[in-house]
Amino acid sequence: MTKTHVFDVVIVGGGGAGLMAALYASQNVKTAVVSKLYPVRSHTGAAQGGIGAALGNLEEDRWEWHAYDTVKGSDYLGDQDAIEFMCEQAVQAVYDLEHYGLPFSRTKDGRIAQRPFGGHTNNETKKPVRRSCYAADRTGHMILQTLFQQCVKNETTFFNEFHVMDLIMQDGKVAGVVALELATGEIHIFRAKAVIFATGGHGRMWEITSNAYAYTGDGAAVVIRRGLPVEDMEFFQFHPTGIYKLGILITEAVRGEGGVLINDKGERFMEKYAPTIKDLASRDVVSRAIYLEVKEGRGINGSNFVYLDIRPDVVNSYAEKDGRTRPDGTPYRITTKEIADKIPDISDFCQTYLGVDPVTAPMPVQPTAHYAMGGIPTNIDGAVIQDVNGTVVPGLYAAGEGACVSVHGANRLGTNSLVDLVVFGKQAGIKAAAYAKQSDLAELPDDAEAFTHQQIQQLKTGSGKEKAAEIAQEMRAVMSDKVGVFRTEEGLRSAVEELKVLRKRFLDVRIQDSTPQFNMELLNTWELGNLLDLALITAKSALERKESRGAHAREDFNKRDDKNWMKHTLAWLKENDVELAYKPVKVTRFEPQERTY
Ligand SMILES: Cc1cc2nc3c(=O)[nH]c(=O)nc-3n(C[C@H](O)[C@H](O)[C@H](O)COP(=O)(O)OP(=O)(O)OC[C@H]3O[C@@H](n4cnc5c(N)ncnc54)[C@H](O)[C@@H]3O)c2cc1C
């Protein structure tokens, strides 16, 4: 039996972007959040390092510097109108979070504490600037708790553990979404005037990843099956410091606090790759440096990892060498206690997963698939666009990691995702509510649930010749080997072909569990289908982009090529193939330059 619900705005996803959208939409119209996870279990809760905003609490800073760093970090692929908007709004957004009750770490005089982070600089001295606002190493967790309680206070309606499997459209306009309720297996239709997708990323298509199990790109997959495009999928960020073999993230804040990367020869190798900013260079730069060190045999004991060292004596000796000072001008020195206070969760993870206490031993790390720069294309209002001319889909919005506005371009700076969530989550919430206020509810098509049933039926009636776990494993291997930190024409071409075969084999998967209640096998298999679709688009978009920019590094085209490639990719899934088109980058005040470090 299908249940039908009616709201003005329905938000898919209860993470930072979804909750921020809900908070603002629910102030004006009847709003629901439909989330496959209980909201505070969303991946935003894993964000450790902080949220970037030019508050200038500890030293001079300006939002324009933040904007320039973001444009440069994006390797000139970010849309500068959106970046300027984000960096300017970031300051107020952080104060709003403070006023909602977020327990930020504090300076001695009671202001919000800030620390340096990769790629964030004083544009005049070129030195790292303290811009990341943090709550110890639990910033994302605090954001979720704070926003969730505010949404509850605003009487947002929550449908938790409901998996959205389809978007309903009528005459080119949004009519709602269809979801499966985990506890009962029932199908629900959510009619809405406006829908916001805030479903997070898709890093589970790689072997080593920092991403939660839920990061399967559901929003993008649902949208592409309705004939809409995704943007810039070839750009996926590898964070340089995942725990060896596990991929669990060690925040950049460790390097912000003075941690250094060391190879098998005991060298601080980032001095070679980024002489000015060293260990705090952008993530793409540091990931490639680790890859090259390993390739040239300088991984620890010849293996494929390096050390991240935050032992106080090591940090202090490099800080002395660099002439690093505290805000009051005294030499920068760190104590064991300060490390324990500033990165408690990291110390805990290392002891739990590695048996290593970071104040007495270095941590083994390797690059880990971390963040999707690409996603559902939107304009600066969070409205989803459907072509290279920026035509919007009436009633459809997207925000957060699952969207591409694009403020991160080819490479995201640390702390800029949380800013993106709060700034554009808010924007999408406000704009969707305004749209809903002046629109009528679209009629439901007769077969509103048909495609959802068809997807479920397919998973239940496949021939059973293939196993989902094997296909998943093969997909991750292809993506890691051929669509990883470094890419080649040959590798990408074979990745595209292999992924096409995997997508065909996936049709022969049949799930074993037929119970309606809590059928995780059904949902996890459906999620694998989403990853396969997005993996194919990622590989194909990467194959066609014949240059190196940001996170997309081609061994065969190893330079950035602004003349031919300073443009965004839009990709449509067509049966078992991908169609691509390109749209220009918006440039306001920052002309492309070589990236120097
Ligand atoms: C380990 C880690 C550390 C990070 N640290 C930082 C940091 O310090 N600073 C920073 O700026 N960024 C950081 N990031 C990145 C940042 O945390 C994420 O990009 C961001 O939190 C994503 O927020 P979101 O709201 O888009 O998605 P999420 O918070 O993941 O929320 C997605 C929501 O969508 C829902 N959903 C998904 N699919 C469906 C479906 N089919 N039906 C219904 N609901 C669905 C989920 O239930 C969830 O509620 C980090 C990321 C990781 C993985």
C-alpha cells in the first residue's frame, strides 16, 4: 500500500546541507526532511578540521583573500560569482551557527578560535592564515547537533530511515519524490512543490576512502535517471592523509598544528614540492607528492605509505626552522597536552585502529578518496540546471557535497565544504520556499511509483548469475587503479569499458532476502547500482578531459590547458553510455594564473 504525504518543500537528506535548508524553508512553508539515516548520523558528523571564514579573530584576514585562495585552490575551475558569495556570507554564517548554540573552541579572550588549514593564506605575505573555525576536532558533529535541535524547534517534519529512490516530474516540473521506508518496506509518495537534494557524496566507489558507507551518490543517480545531467564528475579529491589501509581520515588540522610528512629517508619531502607553504599545500598537490615519493621507492620500508609526524619534538624543531610564531609573536612550540586538547579524536582513532599514540610515534598514512567536487549542477540560488545555458528545472534544488554550484572547481580547500553546506543549504532553503509559495502543487502522474517498483523488481528477479559483492569489489579496483590520483588515456579507456561490462553484469544480480522489513540487502544493492552509474560517468568525463587540473592529473596531458579546457563538464547517462557537453567558467575578478606554492 502506498502512502502519500503532501508538503510545500521536501528535502532529501538530513546532513549539514539538508538541515540548513530545512531550517530556513521551515520558517516559511510546510517542510519535511526525508533521510535514509537518522540525521545526526550523516557524514557531516565526521568533519573534524573546521569551517573556514575570514573572521580575523587571531590575525588580519579578509573574505576577499578567502575568495582568492578558493579560486586558486579550485585551479581556476570554480565559478567566481559563487565563490565570492560564499566567502562573504561565510562570516555571518559562522556567527549564525554560534548564535544557534554551536560550542566553538575559544581564544583566551573568548572569541571563536581559528587555526591554519591547507591552501588558506594571507594574500600579502603568502603565509598560512588562521581561518578555520573549529570545535576541537568535532566541528561537523557539533554543526549537526546544533542544526538538528533548531529544526526540531522549528517543527520541521522528519521521515528518518526513508530511502528516496525516484524523483517525480510532471511536464518538466517537480512533483515530488518516492521513498522506501526501511522499517516496513512500504513505498511512500511525497508530493511537493519544491524538492531539495542534499544527499552527500559518492566516495564508496574507491577502495581506500574516508567516506561513510552511505556515500553512494543516491541523489545524483536518481536525477540522472530522470534525464538530467551531473557536472564535473572527473574531479574527485584524494585527501593525502588517510590511515594506512583503512582510509579513515586524519584531519589536515594535524598539519595545521605543525605536523609534517616524512618519507623513508626521514626527509620532510613537501619542502621539495611546495617550498613556500610546504605541508599545508592544497590536497591535490600533497596527494600527488605522496604518490610520487612512493613510486620512487621512498615509501616507508618501500611500501605505499609515508609518515605523518605530530610528535612535539619533531613539530617544534621544524617550527623553529620555519621561524613559525604564535599570534603574540613568540616562537611556536606545541606540548603533548595541547595536542591532546586540539585533536582528541585523532589521538583516539590512531590508538584504536593502529595501536599508535601520535604523541610518541608517527602515523602511517596514504591518500584516501575523500570529496566529490562534482555533482548535481546548480546556479547560485541552489536551483538545479539542466543544460549548458543554465536553464533551471522548475522546483528542483540541490545543495551540499551532492551538488555542484561550483565553488570548489577542480579541487576543494579544506574547511570549504562546511562553508558550502551552510551558505548554499540556507540559500536553497530560502529560494525553494519562495518558489513553493508562488507555485501550485503539480499533478501526480498516474504511474508515480512505477519506476521505483521497476527498480526493486529488477533486483529481486535478476538471473542470480552474478554477486553484488564481487561487482562492487571489481568496481572499486578499477576506480582505484585507473581513475585515481594519476590517470592515463589507456587506463581511463579500459576503465570505461570495464565499467560498462560491470553495469551489464549488475543486471544479473539477484538479492537473497525477500523480507519487506529492514531489507538492507535490497537497499545496499540498489546503492551499488548508483555507484556503478556514477563511476561510468566519472571515468568517461576524465577520459575526455585532456589536461591536468586540480584533482584530475593526467600523466599524458600533464599541464593545465586554459585555452581548451577552462570549462565545466556536463554529463548525461544514455543507456550504457555517457553524453558530454561543456559550459564556461564564470570569471569575475581573478584571472587565471599558474599555481605556485
Ligand atoms: C571524514 C571526513 C572529514 C571531513 N572534514 C571536513 C572538515 O573538517 N571541513 C569541511 O569543510 N569538510 C569536511 N569534510 C567534508 C564534509 O564533511 C562533507 O562534504 C559534508 O559534510 C557533506 O554534507 P552534506 O549535507 O552534503 O551530506 P551529509 O552530511 O552526508 O548528508 C547526506 C544526507 O543525505 C541522506 N541521504 C543520502 N541518500 C539518501 C536517499 N537515497 N534517500 C534519503 N536520504 C538520503 C543521508 O541520510 C544524509 O542525511 C569531511 C568529510 C569526511 C568524510
